[in-house]
Amino acid sequence: MSKTFLKALKGEPQTTPPIWLMRQAGRYLPEYLKVRATSKNFLHFCYSPGLAVEATLQPLRRYDFDAAILFSDILVVPDALGQKVEFVSGKGPQLEPIKNMAELESTLSTENFMSHLDPVFQTVNRLSSEIPDSTALIGFSGAPWTVATYMVEGKGSKTYEEIRSIAYQDPEFFQTLIDMLVDNTSKYLIEQVNRGAEALQVFDSWAGVLSENQFIKWAIEPMAKIVENVKSVHPDTPIIGFPRGAGQLYERYVKETGIDAVGLDHTVPLEWARDHLQQHVCVQGNLDNLLVVAGGEALDQEARRIIDILGEGPFVFNMGHGIVPQTPPEHVARLVDVVRGKA
Amino acid sequence: MSKTFLKALKGEPQTTPPIWLMRQAGRYLPEYLKVRATSKNFLHFCYSPGLAVEATLQPLRRYDFDAAILFSDILVVPDALGQKVEFVSGKGPQLEPIKNMAELESTLSTENFMSHLDPVFQTVNRLSSEIPDSTALIGFSGAPWTVATYMVEGKGSKTYEEIRSIAYQDPEFFQTLIDMLVDNTSKYLIEQVNRGAEALQVFDSWAGVLSENQFIKWAIEPMAKIVENVKSVHPDTPIIGFPRGAGQLYERYVKETGIDAVGLDHTVPLEWARDHLQQHVCVQGNLDNLLVVAGGEALDQEARRIIDILGEGPFVFNMGHGIVPQTPPEHVARLVDVVRGKA
């Protein structure tokens, strides 16, 4: 195994940290906007292996990244379970919400789950032969809690009050939903590895809104089960957990889920991450994505500060959140040079 | 000083923790909705001492709270500085945004700041004689960062990308804005104490979106200056800081701002707060506000767990965020009984 990204996840010694960036394929790249415009429907785009492979490869032609992540969306999972999912331009995802057991039972079915996702597996398969030899291929999914926020609220939420209340007031329904997501997400991830993914990342983007008890129940426990399920089939495939905004609960998440690496959002203090997390797992992060928009000396300085503190490893350079559309592509190039010690 | 709330803030020994709840006056109370309906405009309501006094006192007639917080809004400060602020039903606050130095200079003025806020000071004055003898009166303001998010983005934000980017890209403008807020917020708080407020709380509701460096610069440093300014005039008035969502940065905030007490949001693990914060300051919090909506055994259990872990003090029982409108008033009554050991 000579890919530096995989070595870092395994905790092997490193000199220069590997780098990739969340949403490195996407709307900040003019070539992405061009290929994206060929498909009216975003989910259709994700289910078109030719387009998804092209989107995944585009940033690798510009930048010397150590890893590429499958181009897809976390909401293919509810879509494959039979929930109606639409991406409405300017409004984000819109789902027909599921708020109780009756709606769950009448809407969701696991029957066609894997066959519905076959185009995604084809994409993974093609990517595994088409990406450069030194680049690792990352598969991914959303974490059950985060996927459930969209499934229950029907769209991106601001306060998460509705889903958090339902989790308190109808725990039987909510546990059933989470269990269903744990099982199917596990299958989805295992098949991605079968088809060529070399590492997996599970995005719990909205974990940060949970109270301590809810975080244990809806973020840590489901993730621990997913890790156990995947590792029972693929014990050597490293898994990155990203409980964005977990704050004081990062440490417990790291210790209790069995992950190999943890993604840090931009609020996590570096010295604390070094002293409390990096001794247990590889850490990945956590440059503020808006510094890559700003560019200039502030970007260089912060990238170097991160490497100074975490660079001895195990460490993967990334941001604390995805690249935003207004990011100038040349700032990404500059960042890669700084991380590689070429600037 | 025999008010148990003030004793807790000063770190004196306690048996039963004092309790008040953020937004204890507000839309969950039918009597509030009734008096609110007499005024079309929310800011006008805040500037009407008769109405604001009545709203502040309403929950005290129902519940045996140890403190009452002035009924007002954090956006009276930009309003008093000359920015146009409107509350639009169903849309929240709408401001004419200020995005650069030219807009700041042409819009904001400190000239009428204190006279504009005189109705608020009258409210404080009346409250200080009208609230029960055992109840403490809390004055408050928004923290500069949180107030600035509304001033710059023009409304409640979901991502805070615009203001965070401006803080990186135009630091001179942003520092000027924050400094102006530090100065005027300090004056505003000092005058509240002059008129009878016995403690102060500063709400930094959106501190949790800041990166480590931005948190130090825009949350900790401004708060440290406000505390210094207020204490130079009123050294014995306790100040509660509430950097909601500060995660790993709570500890630094507590140690570097000079506050007497810290408000904890519902994500903060209790044992951690006891071991790392309570030795330095009084802690206040942190029941999940949605558990008060849910009620029942889960509410009782979590309230008792909080008291078990933090109740030796110094501690003030509160929630991790404000009461939401869908809260049944009888659940609040039950909670007070549980905290008082009467249930």
C-alpha cells in the first residue's frame, strides 16, 4: 500500500501530509458547471456513471490531490429506499417528509435498495480503474442522523427542532428509522468497497445540534454499528467519521465508534485535537473553507499553522467543511502548493 | 444580598439551585400573546415600558423563578445606532445591511444612542421596584459578534458565510464595527445597572460558527473588553457570558473574558462542565429546551441528572437555549417543581 492517504489513515509515519478537500469536485470549477449543465436533474446526474466519473476526475486534472471522493449525494439513500427526493434549484433538497411509523411503513422499502444504487456502484468501479495510481478512492455516505434530518423535516433545517422533538416524543418510530438507515447504509458502504473504494467517509453534518444524550443515541451508537458491520466484511478498509460540530463530544465519538480517522470542523482547536484525538486516530481537517475564498497571506499562515501543530501525524490535510461555490480555483492551487511545501 | 440567584453567581454555597429560563416571558404564554397583540410592532413593544414590564412580570405570577430578565431584544442596539430594523411576521428580523466602511459611516451614529434606549432604561427602573423581593433582575445585551451577524447579513443567517468572509476580507471595517458595538454595548449595560439591574447576561448566540482564530478575535476579545468596561463602573455586578455552541472553546472563553458565570448550551457534557468550568465560574444551563416541550419522565430524569452532576454549585438551573413557543406552560411548572425538589 503506497498511497500516502491510506498510510496516514493507518497511522503510519509521514513527512508531508496528504491532502484532499471536501467538495473538491463541484460548483467552484467551471468545467464542473459545464458538465453539470448537460443534466437537468441533480439526482440523475449522480446516477449517470459517465457524468459522475467525469466530475470526480476533474479536480485531479488541476490539483495534485492524494484522494478523490466519489461524486454523489447523501440523499441517494432515502431515494433508493423509496422516498421522493428532488433537488430544486435555489431551494436545496425537497423530500416528501416521513414523520411517524405509518408514513415510514407506507413509504420506505428495502426491496430495490441495492439495485437502485447500482449506477453509483458502477461509478465506483470505473473510478477505481481510472484515477491515478497514487490517488486513493474514497466512498461515502451520510450518517443516519444527518440523513434522517432531511427525511423527517423534508428539507434542510435551520433549527432541527422538529426532528429533535420527534426523537424525544416518538422514540419507537425514530429508532426504527435510524436502525433502517444503519442497516442499509452499511450495505451501501460495503458494496462501495466491493467495487473498489479504498476508504470510506461517513458525513454526520448535523451532529452538532444534538444534546449530549441524543448525540450518544443518534450519532455515536449508529456509527459504531455501521463501523462494526463494514469491518466484519472489510476489516482493513479505513473509515473516517465526520461528526461536524460535535464540540466537546468529539473525544467520546472517537473512542466509542471504532473509526480509523476523524474529520474536524473549523471550530476545533488544533492543540486540543493533537493532545486528545490524534493519539487515538488519524485526524483530518480543519482549514476554514472561507479562508480559501479569501486567499492571500491569511490562507498561507493558517495552512502552515495547521501543519505545524498536526503535521507529525497521523494527519490528512482538509478543510473543516466543503469548498463553497465562490472559491477561486487558483486559491485551491495555492493551498496545495503550501501544503506540499512548494510555496 | 439574600437572593439565591445572585449568591450562586458569586460562588456562595447552595443547597437547591436557583432557576430561571431563557425566554421565560414570551410566546408560549397565552397572557403574553394577549398583551403582545396590543402592539403591531415588536420594537415598539420593547420600547413601551408598560408593556415590557408586564411581559417581564407575567411568568413570575405563574412560576417561582429566582430571576427575571428584562423583556427586550438584542437588536435595539443597532436600532439605537441608526440602522433600520424591522420585525416581519414569519420572517424574523430584517435590517438594511451594512457591509463595508462607507455604509457603516453613512448609517451608524452614536449621537442619540442612549436617549433612543431611554424607554428600556425606564423599563429596568420600574422592574427593579415591581419584581418580588426574592427575585433578581437581569439586564442583557447581545454580544458584538452576534449583533453584527444581523447588522451585516441583514437578517438571521443559516451559514454565516457572508459575515465570516467579510471578517476575513475586510478586517478594518469589521474591527471598526465590533469596536463600536463593544463601546456602546458597554454603555448600554452600565446604564441598565445604574437603573436597577442586579446581574447582566451577554448573549453570543452565534459564537459557535466561528473558527478558533475568529472565536478569539470576535467572541473572546470583545467580551473581555465589555466585562472590563462594566466592571470598571460596577465591579460587584455579576456578568454571565453565553457563547452558545462554543464547544471546545468554552474553557478558553471562561478563562479569558473575566465573566462570573457561563451559560452552557445543551450540547455541553455535564461531567466535562463540572470538571473544567465549574471550578472557575458559576455554570448555568443546560436542559434541552425540546425536552420541556416533550415533558414526561424524560424531562424529570434529565433535570435530575443535571442537578446530580452540577447541583453542588456554583450553579443556576436553566435550559441550553430559550423556551420555544410550542412549550406547554404546565411542563414549565413541573420543571420548577422538580428543580425545587417538590416533585
